[in-house]
Amino acid sequence: MPPQKPRPAGNSNRPRTGRGPQRPRVRTGAGAVKRGRDSVVRARRLALLWLSRLGTGGRIALALAALVLVAGGMTALLGQERYHPVAAGPALTPMEEEADASGADEPEDASDEEAAETADLPTRPGAAPTVPVAPPSFPAQPPASVEPATPPAAPPAQVAALPAALPRPLPPLVAAPAGTPAWKHFAVAAPTPNGHPRIVIVIDDMGVDRHRSEKVASLPGPLTLAWLPYARDLPQQTGKARAHGHELIVHMPMEPTGKDDPGPGALLTRLDEATLRQRLSTNLSSFQGFVGINNHMGSRFTADSTGMAVVMAELGARGLLFLDSRTTANTAAGPLSAHYQVPMLSRDVFLDHVMTAQGVAASLAKVEQIARKNGLAIAIGHPHDVTIAALTQWLPTLSEKGFQLVPLTAAVK
């Protein structure tokens, strides 16, 4: 066998016998790791060298810059999720005073503006509070500089229904204005009595909702419309209503027992006599031609003998009447109205304490029942669409049913 020639040294790229050409072998893994490690070491050394040359102020500035960058990053991350509040439902209007506070109704029917306090009212009496045969004798209020006279040891028998003790003396009894009192002067003409039962329909909360107030004023009358004194353009609104044959009263805002807001200018139990008179005067100046007032809310105020004495004294001086909406069973209006010689009437039925067509229809049937039994029924409703629709159909049927629709003043005895 012939000897083979020696392979040249260092010629590792020469093809081997029986194999294809071989590519050069390059060891990249370990070398790359070593080079990267060397770069990190050099960068660290440069950074340490640079930091060693910085003064204290430079290092503080560098630390603050790092904090700003971190805070910015956190803010960007947190800003990706934002809170979107859910819109609340529609708010109730302060006009929603809808429940029958009368004791003749079942407690579960009470859902007006003071439902919680009217649900437990006792059974409705057959008539308004008994009027004494003669006004009780009260000591006149002395001048401010004179000590009040000592009250009598025992009140007369006629005043047994009056409060046992009042927080302060009653306001002085002011004589009614000379001539015809205002409630008679501005009274709407009533049909001649024919022996048929009479019905009075009062609509509260008039004036604020102009559209629905106009619908109510266009109904056949005579109705009695109670206008909130803080509504706008009351002279124009009430003038049109009176021209249509309706009677007018002021729907006086008074303090309720609950948290409902009776509106601006309300009569409150914490107010002194001068402030109460000022608010009464302002509210009674909102329009002309009314025959009296009734209470808007007022379950707390109408039960307060001191405040109601101021109201009755003012009404007596002006020759006006009072319609008690009876939002509480503890009303002090009856005996005080007798003392101040103020004509007073009481509500029998709330029409729309259940704001459905069936609920209003049931209330109207109850009005007819009370009118047949007592000869008179006084109902209070509100300018709700369901109430207006029911009255539109019901009012034209009263005559053929044997009833007389009359204004509030026609019910004064």
C-alpha cells in the first residue's frame, strides 16, 4: 500500500475523504456572553466613576428625576381604568303630596307627601270640629312693657277643646274689616241650593307646572284652585282661571313632620310671631281675588297651637277662610278658628293618593258616597295627568247623578 501524503498543518477547511465541503466553525455562544458581561462591567465602572465625580446636589437631582419617572409610570398605569358614575333616576317633585290622610281610608292607602304620619289617622269624624256657641273668653295680650295678666284658675266649659297651655299668649283678636269680608266679596257664584248633595273639588299645587295648571283651569267648574305663592306669573294665571269661573285660594306652604321641603316662604314652628306675619303677608300678596288659604304639607305646623294662632289671627283680620287639608289628626285649626272667628272647612277625601285610573275612580266614588250621606263632600286633588283625565270624564256626569258642583265658599255655614 503506498504511503499517504501528510495533511498540511492548519488546513482545517480542506474537505475530508468521502464528505462534502465543511463550513468554518464559529463559537458564538460563549463569546457573546463574555462580551456582554464585559460591556456590563465597563458600563458599571463608568457609572460609578461618573457618580463619584458628582457632588451632593447632583446626586439629589438625579434621585428626584428617577422619582418623577417612576411616578409618571404609575400614573399612566392607573389612568387606564377610570370610574364612570351611574346616572341617578329622576327626582321627585315637591308637588307629590298624594295620600289620603283621612282616617276613613285604609292605612295602606296613605302615599302623599306625608304618608308616614298620615297612615295611622283615626276614623274620620262625621263633621268638622264643633264650633263653640260663643267665642271663648281669652285674656287680651298686654302691651310689651306690662307684665301679662294672670290667667284664670279654670277655663270656661266651652273651651275644653282648646290646648291646656300655650307657649305664649295668643295674638290679639283683630276685628274683621268693615263691610263684606274678603271671602264673601271674592266668592264665585254658586248654583241655587236644590236639596241635592253638594260636592267641592279643590286642586292643590297650582301654578308651578304651567301646562297642567292650564289644563285644570280649562275644566268645567266651578272648581276651587289652590295656588302655590312662589309660582311665577300668578296674576296672569289666576286671572285666567277666575275668568273661567273658578274660585281661588292660596296654597300656603307649612312645615311638615318629615324631611319634605314645603318650598320658599314656608311657615315654620321655630319662627317668631313677627317673622310668621311677614311671611304670611308676602305669600298673601302674590295675587288678588282669593277667598282664603289651605295648608301645603303642614303636618307639624298645623298641630302647633302657637303658630296656628298667628295664622288664624291674620286670617280673621283679613276676612279670609281656612281649609284644613288635614295632613295630621292633631290639627289645632278647629278651636283656634272658632276663637278668631275664621270660617273653617275640612277635607274629606284625597283624590289621587293612588295615582292610577282605578285609584282616582275609587276616590271619586267615595266622594259621591260621603256627599249622599252628609249632604256635602270636600275632595282635594292635584294637577296629575291621571287626575285631570278622570275629572274630564266625571265632572259632566254630576248633574244627572243628582249632585251639585259648588265652590268652597258655598260650603261655609
